[in-house]
Amino acid sequence: MNVKHLDEIPIHTVTMHGAEGVKVRRLISDLDGAEHFAMRLFELEPGGHTPLHTHDWEHEIYILDGTGIVHYEGQDYPMTSGTVLLVPGGKEHRFRNTGQTPLRFLCIVPLRGDV
């Protein structure tokens, strides 16, 4: 078992091309003994966004705080606190903060997708 507090987990700026105002904390990963999934906490500052991208693995998203849109396969969908999303593998998507406060969400991916 691995128990820790959020304050103990380093926060990193996402430097991937096309990302703006995005930070991530790797809450659970293979470094913690996880064998199948990684859990990450993303924080997007107002106006921030992830790059428009596609990858082979699915991921599950839970919006904790803030408001935004997910651009998915050419359409925009609103997200607010409590929104749950499944993004299938191979589908183009981007997350954008449209609010005035940070957009925070949990993202769970297979370990191979923890990049």
C-alpha cells in the first residue's frame, strides 16, 4: 500500500508542443507500485489548454473544479465540476479552460499512456 498527501507530490509544467498553462502531478504511477494504471491531476490556468492530440490509449477524466471545453473529433463539449468523460483511444481531443479560475481534473490512463 502507498499512502501520501497531495502536497508531497511534485507539480510539473507540461512542456509538450501546443500545451499552454498546463501543470500535472503524477498521483499514482509505476513508481508507486501501480501495475496497470496511472492517475494524474491536471491543472489548467485560465485560458490554458492541452495540445490537440491523438494517442492509442483511452483515458477517463473527472472534472474537480472549474469550467472548460473538451474539443473532441471536431466538436466542443462543455465541462464543469462533476463532469465525467471517457476519451477513447485514437480520437483527436484537447482540453481548454474557459473560466476565470483553474480547471482541475483527474486523468486515469494505462501505464503506457503516462507521458
